Amino acid sequence: MKNLKNNIVAAIVAVATIAGFSAFKLAEDKTQSMVTLYFQGDTDDAAQVTEASNWQESSTPPTCFGEDKACSISVHQNDASGSPGSRQLDPNQIVLNAVSTGTDYVPTKNDSESNSLEPITVQNRN
């Protein structure tokens, strides 16, 4: 009976350990699958902030100074089109809105028009 208890406890520990490592690996894969895209346009033009082709991956990201304005977004790699190093926001996956900050605009994801269920992370500079 004591051996049975020890075997059950060992089995529970093994399953918990495997589940823990699997969850860690899943979280790690999620982080690695994000792409940062930088805004290449006029931050005081709402149409440019919402234009997917203005959000591009860049080896030399632009600096963003001034008021709260569009700077960069992180999206799931499936929400970007093109080759690594030169990807841009895929308008078939993510549709952006532009929210006024007074003199400039910042992007937000339009959840009702976007096909992707993945969230975006917006980095604005002020």
C-alpha cells in the first residue's frame, strides 16, 4: 500500500512538472512570435495612422519625441506580411483606428473589423 501511495505521488509530481514546463514553453513561444512595427508617417494625420502600410518593421527604428503620438506597435507575427526584417501590418488581419491626443493621433485596434483575435501592444511616446 505504501508503494502504491509513493507511486501515485511520483506520478502526480511528474504530471505537474510536465504541465509546468509546457505552460512555460507556450508562454515563451507567444513572446517570440511578436513583431514590432514602427510608424512611418505623419502623426497628426489620422488617415496615415490607420494606414497599414505605414506600420513597418525596421532595423533602425525611428525615434519618437513630443506629445503622445503614434510610434510603434507589437503584433503577432501572423498579423504582419512580408519577409522578416521588412514586414508591415497586414490590413487583412488588423484594422486600426486613430484616437486624437489633441494635436496628434495614436493607434488602437478596431476589434470589430479586424480578423485577428490576437491583441496588439501600442507604444506611444510623449
